[in-house]
Amino acid sequence: MTDLLTRRQVIAGLSVLSLGALAGCDSSSKLNFKYGKDMSNEILGRTFRLRDVNGDQYNLSSFQGSMPMVFFGFTQCPAVCPTTLARAAQIKKLMGRDKDFLQVIFISLDPERDEPKMLDAYVKAFDPSFVALSGTLKETAATAKEFGVFYEKVPMGDSYTVSHSSTSFVFDSRGVLRLGLSHSLTAKECVEDLLTVMEVC
């Protein structure tokens, strides 16, 4: 018995109505996700421009042809960020032969402390394929606003932590936002919804 989830297993559990909605590559299709939030009618994250550890600039179109999963956080996050990244690594393993289609993108909400090399090393410790992006304070604020992500500094002794929302945003291969995954979902639950996105486009 294997824990790997296949497209066939997901499709087998879908109703006839669901299969009709999955036909073709229609960005206007409303999807029937089992666990996550359908975000097909929301326009978020289309224009951000941030940089990786090498200073190369990335935007959403940089990941066209893959299934980008975008998550916001910071390296000194005590719980939500490391558990979400660990879950993302587990998701890739559960996806089996489709794992390389998923591109995990971690965007820093704390550019003052998340130096690019440190940020890159932090993310790649979970999976070498993960991409870490960051920008200036102004670029960070603009990107968070574009995704509707809440974050704020919270004083903590002589330092601070960052309170932030924890949704993972999933786009299809054409850059259309499709799915919002909450932090509370398991890796297996996420995979079922991710494979639904893959069946659409």
C-alpha cells in the first residue's frame, strides 16, 4: 500500500458534475475543491516583482508552465512558516511523478532581517527546489497588498516578530489563481485539491 496519490485516484472520487467543470483549460471555471477555497474568480498576485538570492527578478509569468504555490512568511517564524514549508515538502513527495510540476515560492515578509542568502538556505533546507523571493520594504508591502495578505510587526522584548496570514495561494500553469490552502490542512488533503487544479490546466 502506498501513500502516493495519483490523478486517477482523485478523478475516481469526483462526481459527474465535477468532471464537467474540469473539462478543458477554462480560467472562468468554478472548481469543486474538497478542502481548500476556490479562488478562480479572484485576481491576485499578477504584477509582483521580487528577487531571488542571485538578484534575478521574478514575477508570476516566470513560473508559467508549472503550478506555483505561493506562501508568505519569515525565517524567524516560530511555528506556522516551518510547518507550512515542511508540509509543502511532504506534498511534493505525495504527488509522485507529478511532484516537479509544483513550484513552491516563499516570499519574505521580513526583508530587514531575511538576508537573501540566509533566506534561500532556510527555504532550501526543506526542499532544494523551493524558491525564496524578497524585496525592499516598499516592494514587500505592495506584494502583500496585491495578494491580500495581512502582516505586521509585533514587539517582542528587544526585538520583534511578524504576525501574518497563512494562506498558500495556488495558480494553474497559465498563471490563473485557483486555490487557497489554509495552514490547518494536511498534506494529503492539499494534494487532492492540487491534483484537481492540474486536471483543469
